[in-house]
Amino acid sequence: MARPLRFRYDPGRWTEHRVRSELLGSLDQNIGASMSTPWFSPPPDYDAVRFDMDNGDTALFCWSDEGAYWMGNTETPSALWRTDKFGFEEVPYQVSRWATRELTAELHEQSPWLEPYPHLSWFFLPVFLSKDGRHTTREFFHDHAAGFPDASRDEALAFYEEFLATGALDDYREVMAGKLGTSPQLDLVRMTAAMGEFDAAQLLYAAGYDLTPEIEVTTGHSLDYRASPRPGGPVTDDRETLVEVTRPVPPNRRSASNPVAAVRDTAETKTSGQLEAHGGGVTLFVDCSSFPDDDWFAVRGEQPPVRHRPAVVFRTRPSGHVEGYKKGSVPLDLDRGIEWV
């Protein structure tokens, strides 16, 4: 499986003749390719070209006297095999900005339904145009409302656009976008579980917390978030809290006989493994946003324990309304982000 889009950097000297010989020649021979002028002006002091492959793949290449950058969702020409890879934030800003403009324009040309959602388009760009995942990730948002049941595509997109536009996860864009995966096969369970982390982040941010994802702990695991009260925000307690997120699959898509059992089973899997090894100090978030109304009403009515305390069991709707219940003494002030039931 290919990873999300990244740059390759080559410190060698490039000319247009070398580009045609070693890059275009290789691509055209293997899969069929053409080279053209970029859609947008190259970065200052760089020359740049665009490659369009016969199979629909795309690649960008720019070079200056100091080196060259390649980015593509296609095969890598052999001349660049030994080059190092870098994220969008690890290359010169002008290079990153140019590539982002090129790729975003392509994304919106291919999927115009994403154009009204600029921050979501930017945030998930590394997977929306990845080599293996560019079809499945867009299908997940377009056909499956990003995991929300009984919701339209635009309702789901508007919800995530509003949250992502806050910038709460901008600094962690590549690792968070990459959680969707870049598989050519649509995996609704895995993708929906990944969006559970965004739902938890939205709840925490709305309640007044800043977020740091992927917190490494001494057990060798990584926990999903460290939540820290936002400076100048509504939370007066300055404690930081570790949060782990899990998302039950609705009973109509799993072996559990009913929604209450689905919540218990999923939480038990998490608590008997990762959280048990950690030995405490973590708040478990159980995201039931995949549950349609009837299933959630059953959970809400019974409010089953989840074999871990403290825990927050919640359900987010694309309207932004979040409701849920808690078990144990939750060390987070979430009142501004959730309606307790």
C-alpha cells in the first residue's frame, strides 16, 4: 500500500534535457506520459513541469540550482529512487504552496463536489490524491457521508469543514489525514473508526481544549490525544488529560446482537489490551456516531458501563449536536461541547 503524498528531494543538478531524458522518458516508456507547463506559476527561482500519465496518474517536478522536488501519485522514475522523502511542511513553503495549488485544482476538477469545502480538501489532500487511495477516500466521503448514518454527503462535509477550519489539527495534518489510509479497497470499518478520532477532537475542541495527537507512552503504545486547556479559553483547570478513542460498529454490521452489546464489546477490546497495559490515567472516549437513531436511543437509555473508568460515551450528528453520558470521574470539563443525557 502506498503512503499519503510526500515530496522526494534530489540535491543534484537538473536541466530540462535531463528532465525529458530521465523522467519523461522513463514514465512514457513504462506507462505512457506527457509533460506540460504547470497550471500555476512555479515557485520563485524554480523551473517546473507537470506530468500526466495515460492511466490518470499525475506528477509534479520543480528544480533550481540547489536541487529538485518531485511529487506524484504514480511510479517513481529510477533516477529518483534513492532520494529522501519529506512532508508538505518539511519543504520550502513556496514549493509546498505551488504543489498544493496544482493538486487542489486537479482534485476539484475531478471531484467538484469537494470545492465548497476548501479546508477539508486541503486537510485530506495527501490521501485524496494518493497513489492507491485516491478513489476510496473520496468514495468514503461522497457515498458514505464519512461514516454518518442517515445523513447526506453535504451535511457530513459541512460538519468536518467547520471543525477543520478552526485549525485545531492543522499542525498534525499529515498524520491525521493518513489515518484514513491509502488502500485501493474501501474499508468502511477502518475509515469510520478513523473519523471517530476527528469526532472526539471536535468535542474536545468545542469544550475548550487544544489537542496533541499520537502521544507515545512507556508501554510502547501511542494514545490518541493529549488534551490541554486552551489558553484564554473557558476551562480553568490547567491539567492535561490523555484520551483514547474507540468507535463501535453498529450491530447490523457486526456480530453483536444489539447496540448495547456492541458498545460493551468494542470498549472491552480496547480496555483489555492497550489501556490495561497502560495501567490508568487515560480517559476512554466511545464514539457511537455510526449508530442510527434507534440504536443510539437504546444505548442512551441503558447507559451501559464500558469496563473502563473514566469514560465518555457519545454520539455526534452532522448538525454539530453531541450528546452522551459518562462513567467515573472524568477529568475534563466537557459541558460546552456535549449535552449530557
